[in-house]
Amino acid sequence: MTLPNTSIRLIKTAPDEDLSLSYFDITTVATPSADNMDENSILIRTLYLSCDPYQKGRVSAVFKGLPFAINPGETMDGIGIGVVEASTSPDFQVGDVVSGVRVLWQTRFISKTEGFTKVPVDSKIRPVDHLGVLSMASFTGYVGLVVVGKPKEGETLLVSSAAGGVGQMVVQLAKARGMRVIATAGSDDKVEFVKSLGADAVFNYKTCGDYTDAIKRYAPGGIDLYYDNVGGKFLDATIMNMKEFGRIVLCGMSSQYNLSREDRYGIKNMYDAIVRRISFYGYNVSDHYAKSEYQNFISEVSDLYRENKIKYKLFEIKGLENAPQALLDLLDSKMYGKPIVNVSGDSDF
């Protein structure tokens, strides 16, 4: 039985500090027909969608008018995978599993083939793994740690939000490179999960007390490299625990995402960053897909995963209608692992 063609649209642009279910509309639209396809197009049945923090920015006022913004009235989209049900392109056949960065939050849709690639599959790598262990979140962790952070064996790494889609990859890649890994997470369950990834020490940032003191307890000799996913007060406290010539990789600012620009935390310890000669590195993972680093990531992480030397936790939400709530829960740190939405309910992928 063909499922109704559910579609999720943005109703209005969200202020920087606010996002709620009231900004989304869940509706039923016409099911696309293979008879109405232009050349080099594919009809896709959506299988899985990725929930990622960057999507908050795309629906917020700060990005309004930019090419990658989602504007009121438009269907939500993001990274996802689907199966081809019809094709007018010689490069895609019915039954191909494809991935793309502009997969609609819709049961079925027609798209030009640009931006979609076939998902390679083997006995150990499932299609859904391309939204997990081989996802953009994982590649973000790889780039930040390996390419930007330049880790050295024997160094001490601190990584915040270590139970998330990025952090769990950073922990394991750092251990594979001989680093001592200190990590943070936001619940006791998450702490135990990160320990299972091989971190040398993990603490709950919600119950640890003063951040500066807590970091010093677990890393009395100081931090060589800090992988920052949270920003705010924790970043400020980490500066006070960095070694001279330490490096800080700025990946995310999750503690600030739901605050207005006026309410965001201002770093107070920058003078200490000068005294300690700390280097700060901001980066955008999209700059690295066209470089050899992406193939290096796919090769290394695929091999480690096939050999069961790394693991990756997915947090699965069932039903397209639950995608907006999943995004809100991600932004409020109410889940851990990499959140994905199972749209089709199909277990064959």
C-alpha cells in the first residue's frame, strides 16, 4: 500500500533564540508521478533523514535570504537517503539507494540528479550507516580532529558533548592516534556510553560543579587540544586549563544556539589565551568534501568499522511527522547518539 505523501514545510522564519513546533506545518501533498519527470530526474522515496544542529540556522532570521536558507512556505530539507522509484537519467536505475544534502522532508519527491550519489553498500556497511558512522557529523569530527587539530600521540585531548554525532567519532579517532582523551557529557547514561568508546575519563558537565576546577581534576597537567562543541562558559573555563601553545578547534556552540545575540555568553578569559599563546581554529566541513581528506576519512573509518574497532550510536525516531520534534530535542540535548528519522519504516536498509 502506498503511503500518503506527507510533507513538512516551514511556516515562518524563526528568531535566533526560538524554534518550536509552531514554525512547522505537516500536510499531505500530491504524490509525484513518473509521467511528469523532466530529463535527468529521479523520483525518490525517502528512507531516512538526518537531524543536524546546522538546520536551526537555515530556518532562522540570521540566514534569511542566503542561498541555503529555508524560507517560509518551502519544504524542509537536509541530508538523507532514499530509494529511486523512477528515473529519466542513465546514471540512476530503479532500486538504487541514493544520498543527498537536499533530501526533502517528504515521503516522495522528484529531483534533478545533481547533488545525489549512489550509496555504496557491502555486507558490513548498510545504507543507513551513511547517516551514521560515515555521515557529515562523523566527517566533521574527522576534519576537526585530524586535519585541523593535528593530534600527536601522547597529547591530552578534551572533547565536549562527546556523546553526540560528532563527539563520539572524535573520541575514537583520538584514541586510535594514541591520545589521552578527557570527555564531557550531559547525563550519567551518556557518561557511561562515552566511557565505552574508550575515553580515559568522562564527567557530567551538569553535575561537576565549577567547570574550571572540574577540568583541572581530570587533566591536572593541562590540555593540549580542545575540541569544542558547546562554546560559552565551558569554553571560557577550558582556556584556563590549556597548556602553552595549546590548540582549540571550534566546531559548535550548542550552549548558545537558543539564545538571542544579546544573551549569548561573552568569553572573559581571552587575555589568558594570549599569555598561553593558544591558537583557535574555526572551520566548515563543507570546505573539505572536494579534497582528498574526504576519501581518506571514508577509507579509514570504513575499515575501522568493518573490523569492529569503532562503533557508532544512532538515535532513531520513527515517522516523518516526528521530524520537527526530533530537531527540537536535538537542539535541547534531549537525545544522544546521531539522530535520524526513519521515514519509510522499511527495515531492509
